Amino acid sequence: MAKRIGRYTIKMENYPAIIGYAAVCGKKEAEGPLGHYFDYTFDDSMLGETSWEKAESRLQTESVIRALNKSGVSKEDVDFIFAGDLLNQYISSTFGLRSLSIPFLGQFGACSTMAQTLALSSIMVETGVAKHCIAVTSSHFCAAERQFRFPLEYGGQRTPTAQWTVTGSGAAVLGKDGKSPFISAVTVGKIVDLGVKDANNMGAAMAPAAAATISDFFNDTKTEPSDYDLILTGDLGEVGSKLLNELLIKENIDISSKHSDCGILIFDKKSQDVHAGGSGCGCSASVLCSAILNKLSSKKINNILFIATGALMSPTSSQQGESIPSIAHLVNIKSSIK
Amino acid sequence: MAKRIGRYTIKMENYPAIIGYAAVCGKKEAEGPLGHYFDYTFDDSMLGETSWEKAESRLQTESVIRALNKSGVSKEDVDFIFAGDLLNQYISSTFGLRSLSIPFLGQFGACSTMAQTLALSSIMVETGVAKHCIAVTSSHFCAAERQFRFPLEYGGQRTPTAQWTVTGSGAAVLGKDGKSPFISAVTVGKIVDLGVKDANNMGAAMAPAAAATISDFFNDTKTEPSDYDLILTGDLGEVGSKLLNELLIKENIDISSKHSDCGILIFDKKSQDVHAGGSGCGCSASVLCSAILNKLSSKKINNILFIATGALMSPTSSQQGESIPSIAHLVNIKSSIK
């Protein structure tokens, strides 16, 4: 049975398994370094729908149905679906998943949502409250740009610190019996706000939250970076990743040889013009639910920390002069349990 | 330990207790029939802040601090805070709670959020994953109007089916040891969408979701309306409440003699000009965390069903011609456990 170790970390004893997972993405993501790992990619940013928002809903439908098919679990055997996205009132999740008739628990963590949905899903399966849960998130470049920034038609110039919202969705089905990989522990983050106000530099706003959660996890578990094969942040991008490493060095934690970031992995910096990297809920979700879980399943890597980070601001809060509160949730995933 | 009964319901065996609760509201709510039950009411709709959004954040801060004080639990002893609201990207919750440094799990269920946060908090305490959790939501009339409808200055005419968003917040602290009341069971709802498109008639959109969850709960638990002292819906208002009763009668479930609705209770229909009643996350949260939990604590009532309902649409989805998917979560609360 799950037990708390230290102040913030929940250690699994039954090791919930990821029994199916899938990622679907857009054309730009297909052209990136991880393109061949995704289950399906769409050439058309509308996915045949009549709006970008409806297209994003479709991304969630597609990733969930593919993950369910791969898991062999029917939707009638899923007890909860934990889902979220970036759009106002989560319309990607609610419209994308309404036809499934699975008990629905909407989650809000901005780009940290994939770790949050995985954490809650794994706790539910670990404790026997659920037999199966689904964790899913998405984002869509065009829908996010017009909601958070400018109309695409305006053609606004992007700053060097800006990140490119990934068009994609990742979904994972969790259950108590599976071969690999397994959830070993989770750390739920606290809101951290060091006063960063630049909404075009989310990486800088989110790095302190990632540092706090990683530090809490190492304190709680009495482990260190060398115990892990990979320490994978969600979407800090180039700027935030550098800051994260600097912040942790001040606490005598050196993750540099183990650290990677989904926002850096998903696009090719030289050829794809994404400035500081990828971002959006769909970024860490699609990277995790493709290349990374593949490597864990095939035991090419064995023990990772997945830390998705979220910037908890809105255009309204920024317009009112507020800083950007951030959060990071951590999930420790292992290829095998001994 | 929590166990599933039937398809959708989780029955508690350790009976998590509500060990502290508080509600804070605005001036109109203070003037309503429940005004004297609230812990504090503010005469100024800005609460001394510089925007309505910041005022709503302050409502959450105030309700949580008051609930913590009444519980005797320090914030350092709270393992998770489950919070949500109606504003885009949940800025009432994130900004209102960022200074607390409590592990934060943002929840999205529109006006069903109070039941959702209570359900997840109680599962965490029941299973021992958390010692203490906080469930909190809020809404603010002025912030909601300008985000979802029209600028207040425009003075738009409201339809007879429209509801009035409550300015208020309710918070509950859950723990394993308490005197009364206790969480006895929870049912997590599925998304229901019967095609209602009128965003000025949320009650009609949400009634089918409430009917589905109530029906699922009675099926799962093999109980009936007469087993409960009160069946309290969140904010269906006049129109939705009538529809709920009609929908359940078709399933041979007659709740009419037990049913009440937070949206009807909070305002005086004759003198307060709220049309079909109150609404908003803060409506069911503030009614539950004042008059209702008082009556359970003092054993004036002993066994209730609290069913908060949410309309999962956004202005964008309505503008794109979509219908309104809805959801309802149920929490069974008892004054004593035998």
C-alpha cells in the first residue's frame, strides 16, 4: 500500500503499471527528431475538424482510443479518466472525451498536467480504489496561440525565450497488472512564485518550481541524481533547463549529466525555428508516451524521473500586472520491480 | 479501506471526517436567507483588492485560512489542497493559495468542483495517502460575468432561465479523526450531453448529469431517496431542479420530498431578483460549508447526498455552435458513523 516517505513523496508498494500508452501529434512534430516514435501524426492542423479547438479535442480522442487498444482494456473497465489541457474550461478534454462515458475528473496543472494525471491515476490504482485509470493531456499550437498570445494571422514576432506549443496528445492506461513500466513514486508540487512576469519566458518562471520538487524528492527518498538513468523535465526549454541546473547546483544537486527536457527533445533546434524549444501540455505527454515509455518498456533505460512543469498564469493575470506562479509534479517510473 | 460498490461508487470504511469548514461571501449573499450562516461576508465586491479576479483569489485565501483555524490543523500538516474555480486557468485558486506552500492539485469540474475536491480529498484520507486534505472552490459574480457573458457596464438583459453567479468561497479540511460529519461514499460522474445549447440555461444542461449520477448512486448502493434526510444539488436553480425531478421520475426515482438546491437556497427569489437562482462554484461550496455542515455537525440532519453539477462549456465552444456537456459528482455525508 502506498506510503508517505518524507514530507512530500508517496512511495508505491504495489507498483501500478502503465499497460498501454499512445501519442498522436501534428506535422511539425512529425518532422522533428521523435517523429517516428509517435503512434500517428496528422498532416492537417485541423485534423479534418472545423476549428483548431475541435482539432485539439480530436487529438485527445485519438490518443485515448489508441492507448486503450494497446492496453487491451475496454473503456467500460476504466474507473476514472484524469484529463486536462490548456484551453479555457478544458474544452479539449471535455469535448474530446465526452463520448467515452468514463467517470471524468478534470485536472488543471497547465503544462504539468501529464505528471498530475499520472500521479493521481497511479494512487487510485495503487490503493485499489480503481482497477484502471487513464491519464491524458493535449495541446495545439494554433488554439494556444490565439487564446494566450495573438491571432495567428497577426504574425507577431516571437522573442528568443519564447517556446513553441506542441500540437499533440499523450495518453497512458494504468492498471495493477502489467509487464513494464511501473510507477514507483510520486511527488506532488507546491506553487512557487519568484516574481517572474515575462509571459514570453515560461521556462524561467517554471524552473524554480522544478528545482523545488526535484529537491523535495531527493530529500524525501534519500537518493541522488546518479541513482537515475534520466531526469526528464516537461518543457522548460533551453532557457529554463539552464536555470534549473543552476538552481539545483546551489543546493549541491548536480543533475547535468542525467537531465533532458521534453521541450528540447521534440524539435530540432537548428532546422525547426522554435526558439527556446517546445511547450504545452501535449509536449511532455507526447514525448513521454512514445520514445521514453518505449525505452522503459524495452529496458533500454530502467529508472527515470519525469517532472512536468506548469505556469499557472492567465492572460488576465498578466494584464493585471501579476507574476507567474508555477508548479512541478514528479513521477518516478521504473522498467522493472524487483 | 475504500471499496467499490457497484460500477461507480466508492464506499468509505474509515469514514474521513470534515474537521473544519468555512464559507465567506459577498454582500448580496449576506442579504440572502443564509447570510447569518457564513463565517464572514464582505460589503465591498473588490474586497479591498484592485480587480474582481484578485478579489476572488482573496475569497479562497479567506475561506481556507478560516477552515484551517477551525480545524486546529496547521498548513504544514496538510498533504494536498484540491482547488478549482471558474476563471480561465484557475487564477482564483492559484493566486489565492500560492502563499500557503501546500502541495496543490488543481481541479476542473466547473460548478461541480466542490464535490470533486471533496471526493478526491476523502479518498486520499481514507486510503492513508494523506493525513489531511483541503477542498476549496470559489466564484465571483463580477469576474464571471465579464469572462463568460458581457462587460458589467454593458448592463445586458438577463433571461428568465439565467442564474446569478454567487460571490463566495467554501473550504473544508478533511482528516481521519473527527467528531462529525463524515464522508460515507462518493460517486464520480460521467460527462453527459443531451444537446442543450442555451448558455443562459445552465440548469437545463446540467440536470441530465445530476440525474445520471444520482441514479448510478442508488443503483450501486441499493438505497432509495427515503434513506436520506436531504438530497442537495449544487446549482440547478429553479429550471434545472424541476427537470431533474422529471428525469428521475421517468426512472421511478422520486426525490421530490427530499430535494433541495443550493442555487435556490442561497437567494430569496422574491426580493433578490436572481431569476432562476444562484450558480457558480462558490454557490454549492458556500452553502455546504455553512448551513448544511452546521446541521450535520449538530445532528439536526444525519444523512445527506450532496451532488454538485458543472456545465463544461466555454464561450469559445458555444461560439463554435457546440452543445453544453455537463457532469455531476456525488458525496454522501453523514453526521455519525455507527
